[in-house]
Amino acid sequence: MDYRIAIVNSSSFGRRFPDQMERLEKIGTVERVRVAGDAHGAELAEALKDFNIIISSVTPFFDAEFFEHKTDLLLLSRHGIGYNNVDVAACNATGCILTTVPPLVERDAVAEGAVALLLDCMRHVSDSHVAANEGRWAERASFVGNGVSGKTLGIIGCGNIGTRVVEILARGYDLKVLACDPVQRDEWADGLRAQGVDFEYTDLDTVVSNCDILTLNADLNPTSFHILDADALSKMKKGVYVVDNARADLIDQPAMLAALEDGTVKGLAMDVMHDEPPRQDDPYFNHPKVLVCPHISAYTEECLRGMGEKCVGDVERFVAGEEPVNEIRA
């Protein structure tokens, strides 16, 4: 069979590990394809009409309309653990196999990325670095931050990555932890408590009302879309730091901008945006209280190697007629 493989919107796959591209090229033709981050439907199907295997980033959007016009797709391998950009039922209905990277592959890297964002935001590391390079050493007193130790950590989404964020911050910085998640991992929580961590599963209102630091690590779905909205933000005390390296639409952006303006949120760190790449006039850019990074939380050598190996393995297993690993079904 003639296999035609598209690497869609991924800026990292195969770049650092060319052997992964070479393995794909032994199977069929391979091309990198870049489409708009919000591309979907018939337009996306037309852009990918020449391909029957896709390895895709967090964008574009493979919605029901896409699968109506693209019925010859054999395999859609997500270069990541999330799949909220795929209509799973529509994908399954065409016979296309959908796979993702197993959660543990990204766990350490993304959790460590959340911690790095938090520390940078609270201690103004990036801003002070720019000042030093520009010869503004005398301005160092303007980069007074806040400490992490002894604070109350709120976390929305305490699953694969969120639990690791809690482990790093709570054990490293002696934090009290309030967690909101529909799934309670009691055995894991009991293990933390046995190590002296003050940990409690609770509701969203309790989390946002009592935290000094809030990290968002939830999946994006209808129940979590804009979970941090004007109502939730109105319950916060002044001066909270917020980190989001999960999905941008967990946050209602206009409500967040208002909370930054009135001092409810003292600092916001974002590694994800609604559209990627975002518009250059996005209000988060160049905001004095906002740190934006270009979705790099998974960008460690170890994590990217593992993600790439999974996607290449998906294709190799498919053409060999073997069972897929980490297949997603509706």
C-alpha cells in the first residue's frame, strides 16, 4: 500500500532526532504540513487530501466535518497526550485509528515546566535577565518577588501531571495543598499525607477562595471550559499567582485580564494559548503581569524522544498489522 505521512503543525517532531524521520521514510513519503491553528472541517480535509497517515500537534481541529470529507485516513497519531482537538466518535466511525502518547511519557517534563513557570513568575527571573543584559543592573530593586515556601497551593486537575506538580511543590516547598478534581486518587493522597504533606480534596470554591498559588492542570472538556471564570476569580483573595500549562481555554481571558487589573491575580504564567501560534495583538503579550512561553513544557530531550518514539512506533505497528498502543475510542 502507498503510505503518505503528514507531520502536521509539529515544530518539534523529528527535529532533534532525525532517526525518527528516517524510520518513517522507510514506510512511505513524509511531508511536514503547516496549517492555521484553527483549521478544521472541509478546508482541513482539502489541505490533507494527499495523506492517509497523520502525526499531529495540539492543532488543528479534526472535527466531524473533517472526517465527513476525509474518509481515507488510516491513522491519526497525536504527538502529545491530549486529544481535545479530535472528534473521537467521528474518527472512530470512519475506521481511522486514533492514538496518543501515554501520559507517563510527558508527566515529569510538563510538571517540571509548570514549576519553572511559577518560579519565574513569582521571582521575575525572565524580566531581571532582560534588564541585566540591557545594562539596567541598578533596577534590581524593582524585581522584588514573593516566596513560595509555606504558601497554600490550589490545583485544578490533579491527574497524571497535576499529581506530579503537587509532589514537587508540596514536598519541596512545604505547601498546604487544596485540590479540585472529579477523580480522587485516595491511595496517592494518603501516601503524600504519610510524608507530612497537608493535602485535601475539596470543591472549586474552596480552592480558589483559599489559595495563594493556583495551577491549572485539567483536561479541556465541556465541564472545564472557562472553569476559571469571573465568578471563580471574584472569590480569590488579592495577590494570587496563576499558572496554566494545560489548555488556555480553562481560563476566561477577559475575566483574567480584569483580575490582573484589579490586583486579584498578581502574576499569570501561560505556556498555552487559545490559538497557537497566537495573534501578536493578544492582550497577554507584553502585559506587565503576564509571562507567556510558546508551549514548551514538554520540551525536554527525554520527553521529546519518548513522544517521537511513540508516534513512530504507532506507524510501524499499523503497517505491520499489530495492535495499536494507547488507542482512543469514544
